[in-house]
Amino acid sequence: MGISDIASKISGITLSDAPPQEQTPYKNVISVPGTIEAENFDNGGQGVAYNDVSPENQGGAYRTDESVDLVESDGRIVVGYTRPGEWLEYTVDVSEAAEYELEFTVSSLNGGGSIGIDVDGETLLSGIAVPRTDDWDSYRTFTENVTLASGEQIWRVNMESAGFNLDKIVVRPPGSTSILRSPVIENNLAIKTVAGGFHVTAGVSSAQLKVTNIQGRVIFRKSGVFTNSFIPINAGGVYFIHLTQGDKRIIQRYVACQK
Ligand SMILES: [Ca+2]
Ligand SMILES: [Ca+2]
């Protein structure tokens, strides 16, 4: 067998010559409203169901025959070792065209990441900053509101800027959550909800704090620099806490139980 025969045999087994795999849901089509676990990306492999820079599963968890880096962290399976330009696709079925709230669960040691979502090739979200959580094993949520069409669709989650772990995205009708865990945009801007009220920090430059009730009426307003300042909420009901500082903004829902 000559060199050219060997070369043709080698090229005959390279993956690039294999026909592309068909894209199918990993377990089931994911019902929305519902939970998209990041690790349950579609079947189909590199270039079809996902784009992953490193050929091996660097975390070594869950789906060990895929290139996507899956890590066990804080008792969860998450997508880790994210790199800019990587993406994952999910086959979802939206029950009803409506507004929904997307709640992302993430961790990030150093912050600086951003995420986006395309639906059937159209941008749904782009440039969404992923909060810093100071530890890879420390997870937080943040939410974005979107309008979705009904029916089966392919969601592509884009790792626009890297440096975060993605656990899951919960999709729910807006207004259906109870107390959300606190998002942190930067270390110096945070809302931490607790029973009986919330703590607010805007530690570096002056921020505006506004609390509205479910009718949109402002019931509390404060501006300046706060460090872990406690704002009591005494009457039961649903409130929205708005914290803005320059172009940064956190809006968080707070549900106070009747006493
Ligand atoms: Ca990989
Ligand atoms: Ca997960």
C-alpha cells in the first residue's frame, strides 16, 4: 500500500467526511413555559446542535461523548469552560404566543460574560451581561422579559463573551415568581431580598432606588450611595424594586406575604 493509499484511508475516516448528523431533541421537545437545562442541548453534534471550541468534554460530566464541556458544580450539571462564539441549540415548543420571563441561572468567577438567544435564526436577546458571582460554585439568577411566538422552534443560546457557567433557563409567564434570588450587575450594585424587606447596595456612585406596587405606584424612593441599606416592606403584596445607576439597572420582583 503506497503513501497515497494510506492518505485516502485516513481521510476516509475523518469526521469532516461523515454526513452531518440530524438534529433531534436530547430527551423530549422542551415545553415552554418550562425549564431548559443547559446540558440537555439537542443531539446532532458539533456544527449541528452546538459549536464547541474544544473537541473533548472538558468537565467530563453527563454526556461524555459530546464536545460540550459539562461540569458538575454545586450539585448541578452545568455548561462550563464557555468560549466566545460557542453556541448550543434546543428544540422547544412554546404553548402560547405571549410575554414570558426568562430566568438564567449562572455562575462566574470574574464576570464580563454576555449571552444571547436566537429563535429560528432571529435574535431574541443579545448582549445580556452575565453577573459576576465571585465563585464558579456560587450560582445566581437574573431575568429578562421576552415576547415569544407559539409552536416548535429552535433556540440557539450564544456565548457572546465568555467566562461563565450556565445551569439552566427557566421560562415562565411574567409575574408568576415569588422572591427571586438577587442579581448582581457589579459588586457595587445589588439588591438582596430577605423576609420583611430587602438590602440594597450601590456602593460607589449615586444610584436611584424606587419601589413600585403592582399598580405601578411609587411607594418608596431614595437616592444616593447605599451600603447594605435595609428597606422594610411591611404590607403584603407584590412589589418591584428598581435600582439604577448610570446605564445599569436592576428590576427585581418582591413578594411580601400577608402577616
Ligand atoms: Ca469541549
Ligand atoms: Ca443544568
